Amino acid sequence: MTKPDWQLIFGLETDHHRLGRSLFIRGMGLIYLVAIASWWSQVGLLVGESGLAPAALA
């Protein structure tokens, strides 16, 4: 079985990078999950009639 052209050009072996790629993607997913959970808990206090008032223009 021959490698696709992009693997030959960049010298990538998918089997050697599978673990690193998997950990990176899962880590990014965890970071996004924490960011969205943090935003979701704060959005009710920041937006709406009783939310923060915009800064006054000088």
C-alpha cells in the first residue's frame, strides 16, 4: 500500500502521530467545554435588563 502524496511530501506517518493527535483534540475539547460552561454561567448576569450598563462616553 502506497502513502498518499501529502504524506510523502510532509513525511507524516499517521500511526506514529495518532496518540498525540487524539490527546490534542480531546484537550481542545475540554478547553472549549470549560470556556462555554463559564460563559453560560455568566451570561445571565451580564446580558439583559438587569445586566451591566455600558461605559459612559466621555
